[in-house]
Amino acid sequence: MDHLVAFTLRDVVSKGFEARCVGPDGDRYLWHRDYGLRVEARTGCTTLITDPVALPESVWFPTRLGLAELERAAESSRSP
């Protein structure tokens, strides 16, 4: 089982790694760098998001790609 690591919206937006969350309304969100998607729970309609203000203040979880991005960033910060 993967180790779940949670982040705040601020972390996701400032670090730019790919992450996902479920908002309080049940809508699903995916954010990566400067763009994201919202999938409405009720209709299944998907909307492109270009402004992080439209994202919920919720618990965010990195995707597999996001975990790899975080790992690369940590490795490069440790390198002399």
C-alpha cells in the first residue's frame, strides 16, 4: 500500500506538483503547475481551471507523477 501524504492547497500551487482532491461538494479536482480540472460529481462535466482561486481549500494528495516530482525536487535540493 502506498504511503499517503497530504498537502494544503497552498503547497500544491506553490510547488507545482500534480495533486488531486475531492472538494466539500464532492467535485473531484486535479492540479498540475498552472492548470487543473474539475469533474462535477452531479453531472460528470469536466471543466478546465486556469486560476487556482477556483480550487477548494481541502486536503490534497499527490498523484504518482506528483510524488516523483516531489522526490526529484528533494534530491536536487540535497545535491551540492
